[in-house]
Amino acid sequence: MISGPAEAASPRARAPGEPVTFREQPVPPREQPAPLSLKRGEERRLGAGHPWVFSNEVDTDRTPLTAFAPGALATVQSDRGRFLGYAYVNPHALICARIMSREASRPIDESLLVHRLDVALALRRQLNPAPYYRLVFGESDGLPGLVLDRYGDLLVGQIATAGMEALKSAIESAVRTALAPEGVAALYWKNDSAARALEHLPQAAGPAFGAAPEEIEVREGGARFHAPLAGGQKTGWFYDHTANRARMLRYLRPGARVLDVFSYVGAWAVTALRAGAQSATCIDASQDALAHARRNAADNGVEVECLRDDAFDALHALHESGARFDAIILDPPAFIKRKKDIPKGQAAYRKLNQLALNLVDEEGLLVSCSCSYHLAEAELLAAVQTAARHCSRFVQVLELGGQSPDHPVHPAVPETRYLKALYCRVTRE
């Protein structure tokens, strides 16, 4: 665990473009975290900027991993004792350590957490003055294992690692400090992701402070949406598609008939209707999600049709009925969660796109998305092309989309670039 929080300087709102400076805070003398020594030559990847240490890279004769409790802090060193960074450790995980600081004068404490949040806030305020965005995106914001999404004065967080779990109370205090100028009413931990099992962490959810509502409210592109909090997907919303939904409007024909597949609470459909689409149909297996889709449409002065069904079955039935659409959005869950799932997942993406292409009218739009990191963009393109050939359609890719800029990519961590979106014009061969 970290030392007690230091007294923070009085925060103030920062002007746009003003540099973020480290908030120096007086701290009591502390012992250096225990060393974690690497084998010879294993520091090269860390030297290139990657923050992860794998268990087979550690010199366990000199520094046994078993000496560390899950979440304990460590000083990562080369085989010659050179300082590489401060990290937290989980001896039970394949990724046994994650570096949070590479400066010997900046250990992992609340002061560092406040600084990381300050830097993250500066970017998000530049991107979106309204307080609706992903505030922290793990490694890309120097806070591996932590996600924070902001919904006005509510923050919803997810912790995926034992190290961040050990820092949870310090994170809560740092959030209050960093957001003090504008205030935050509540922080809700939605620690229910399957990734926690890899770190031997239980699933748990509940408020850290403040009273969390049953629903989140989101403002996006002039529209207002609601989604369930405790029972919703991820933190309740998919901010990673914000830019993609806006990008869709460039290619949407006036009066378009839109099909939103794996619709969740109808964000794509409502966005299209507000932009002049004639009609929109949402397909999802969740009755609660579709109820929110209807409500979100009504709140924005439009109306959606909803089909509760398995997406593959629904697309097949629509084809059998002779239905046609001018725009189809495919935004499925990750079909490929592990490398061993790649062949099966590739087949699922091909089948899904083939079913959709059978429903796209002449010169219509197909937006085909994948959030599977293990499916490369080239493989999604191949899946769409193979599907098009199978149903005698010709596809022109107009634009390649990805995650919104509030989900920045860490250049040394390819896993932080996971979302793909293809904007395709579909014609007959």
C-alpha cells in the first residue's frame, strides 16, 4: 500500500492550453519499494516505452516474485541494478508488473495519481468542453489497469489489476483533488469485467463516494441519452464510438432507412434519425437495452422500431422477408477475446457481414465495426470483402474509423488500439 496522502495544494481551473505542471506536495521520508530485478537483456522492451513486465523476464533467483503480495509496489531494475521505473506487482499474473513512473523522484503515490489525472483532464477538456468523455484510458494515460468514464458530475470507474485495486482509496482521493474546481458528486466502481479473473480479483460494484443514480445520462452531438448503470454494458456507455457516430453522418443519405445491429440503447439509430433518416430499426438481445433505445428516441423527438432477437437470426429473417435498408451499422461485441478464438471469430465476422450485405440497398452504406483487438484491421477488411464476394456485392471502403481521441493509443502498446470501423459503399457487381 502507498503512504498516506499528502496535503494537496489548492486546485484551480486551468485555462485551455495552459501547461500541466506536477503538483509538488510535501511527503514524509519513505523507504524505496523492494527491487524487482530483470534477467539480462530483458529491459530492452521497457526501454522502448512498454510498461509491462512479464513473469518470465524476472530474475526470480535474485528477487522472487513470491516475496511480493498482489498489488505491492516495486522498483524495477535491470540485471545491473539500473533504475527502470516504479511499478506495482501481481506475482500470480502473466503480466507480473506494470510501470507507472519512470522518474526516480516520482514514486507511486497520491501526488503522482493527481498529476496523471491533471494531464488526462487537460486533453479531455480540449476535446470536449462538456463533461462527457472517457477521462482515463489505462496505459495510454499512464494509469495501467484503470478506466474512468465521466457523465457530468458522476464518474464510473473500472479496475482490472491487483495493483490498481490496492491503490483504490488513493485514486478516490486523487479524483476529488483533480476535479475539485468543478466538483464531482459521485464515483461508482463497476468492477465487473471478466479481465479481473486474470488478476485473481472478484467482481464487485458499488459507490466509492456520493449517491450513484440507477442510470447514467450522456450528452453527445446535441442529443441526450440514458443508459442503465449497474446493469449496463461496460461503464454504461461506449464513448469509443463517439467520433464514429459523427463520422457516419457524412455518408448517410437523406431519408435513409437505417438498421442498427447490436444496438444496445440505440445511440447509432437515434443519431441517424436526428440527422434526417426516415426510419431506424434496433436489433438487440436485451429487452432492457431496447426499452432504453425507445426512451432515448422519444427524448430526442424521434421513434425507433425494436426487434429483440439474436442478431444473426434477425438478419436472416429480415432477408427472408425481403427487407432492405439504406444504411446498416454492425457493432458486435468482441467475437475474439483470446488468440485461440481467432478462426471461429473470423468466421463470425464474415457471416455477420454477409447477412448484412444481403439487406443493403443499391449504393447503400455498411458500417462494419470490430472491438476485437486480436482481429487486425486488414482481417476485418478481408471479412467484408469475402462476404461481399459471396453475395455478389461490390464494396468500396470510403473511410477507416477507430476509437475516439479520448481513447488515445499508446505507441508502444498495440493493445490500446483495438477498435475498427469500416465505412463501406455497397453496389451490385
